Amino acid sequence: MVENARHRARRLWQALEPVHAVTYFAPEPQAACQELGTRGFWMSYFAQRAAPLGAAPPELVAALFYNFHPGLVARAVPDVWAVATPQRFLQVRLAAVDAALRRLLGPGLIGSAELAEAAGTAREAALAAPTAGRALGAANQALDWPEPAHLVLWHAQTVLREQRGDGHVAALLTAGLDPVEALVLFAADTEVGGDYLRTVRGWSEAEWAAATERLAARDLIADGRITPAGTALRAEVEAQTDALADGPWSGIGPARIDRLVELVGPVVAAIVGGGSFLGVNPMALRPLDARAPVQS
């Protein structure tokens, strides 16, 4: 039963995450932020993702986002709040995501009954998501719900993925993995390259090497490879993450969950096919894997 629940939460994250990812990887949000005055990818990324928190300082953003180097965050925050207020960035984010999804999905999907049904189910889950101790999930859940259905679906997944991420941070803390150690162990256990992860999260080679040494001292890595103990710890972290993310789905039956995955399939295919989801990404996420049934 527990294993089923964990697989369910992961499957739904895989199925829905690309709907949120257009926020960062579609050209419309980037262009809209640059029109306001942001410079480069990261300034717009931190502005859009952190805006629900208000004018958060870099220390808070780095703490909640967890695996980004504090220096990378500080190059964008708080300067970005001098470009525009968080409320303005929220308005721009929503309008740009609207434009991106309309372009990617086309009028047939945008106005379909299937998309409306998917949005309703996802909204139900997002409203049921517990947010105690989950700052990013709570901040997004507190925002007004947008319209129409494609923006409802996007907002629901934004709440759900940030609520899941908050739980993932709790699992990493429980496992005793600091931000860079978590990345090093993740890279050793997946196909995502260490150099790629180190670069996109802003860590130096020296910091990466020091984290590797700390993990080796715990017998989690040996000769650059993950050990059985490391694999077991990673499995515990992911299992705990899935368990903590399952609450929103507990009131939605298996048939409706299968139906939701089916309904969002064409949406995700359009987003991936339109180049607005990275094939190689820091989450090692393969969204189309969600089509596989939940294990029993």
C-alpha cells in the first residue's frame, strides 16, 4: 500500500511537471522579464520563482531553493526587486505563461473539454495539498487562482511541485545531505552529469570536490561512484519525498488519476515537442515515463 502511494506521487509529478516548466524554458517568460529589465536567465528565474514569497532576501531564497550556490542567488537577488516588484513579476509571469501555452497547445487543446477536466482534477489536488512547514508550496497556494483552464492546470502544478520540493528538502535534511552533497550524490546515482549540475547550480570545482570527500568519508561514494550505502540513502530520500508528496492525491481515486495522466499526455507532448522542456534537466525527469502504470 505504501509503495503504491509513493509510486503514485512520482508518476503524477512526472506527468505534470512540464506544464510548470514552461515558466522557465519557454521563450515568452524570458522575453517578458527582459522587457522589464532583467539580465540573463537566472535573474528572471529567481524573480519568477521567488515572487510568491514577496521581496525575499537572497538568504531566504537560497535556503528554500536549497541546492543553488548562495553566490549564484545573490547575483540576482535582491537586485531583481529593484527592477520590478514581486507583484509585477507575478503579473508578467502569468501573462507570459498564458502566451506560451496558447502557442504551444493551439486552440484545439486550449479550448478542449479534456483540458478543462484535467485542470479540475489538478486544482482539487492542489487545494488539498498540506502546506505546514512548506514555504514555497504555501506561498503559491495563497495566490489567486487564474483562468481559464490551461492556467488553472499550470497554477495547480506550480503549487504541487513546490509543495513536493519543500518535502524533498526535508528529506535531504533528514538524510544529512547539505546542498552540494545532495547534488554530488544525485549525479553519481543518475545519468545527469556532475559537471552539468555543478555549473547550473553555481558550485566551484573545489566545493564539489570537498563535498565528494565528505560523502566518501560516509561510505556513500567511492572512486567517484555511488556505493551500495549511497544508493540506499538516495532511495530513502526519494521514497520519503514521494510519501510526503502523496497527500494531495489521497482523496482522488485510481481511476481519476489514470484519467488525469491520460488527459495531460497530449499537453505534455506539445510542450516537449515545442522545445519548452529540457530533455536533459537537473531533475533527471522523463515526463513521458508517467504513462507507465503505477506498480502494485
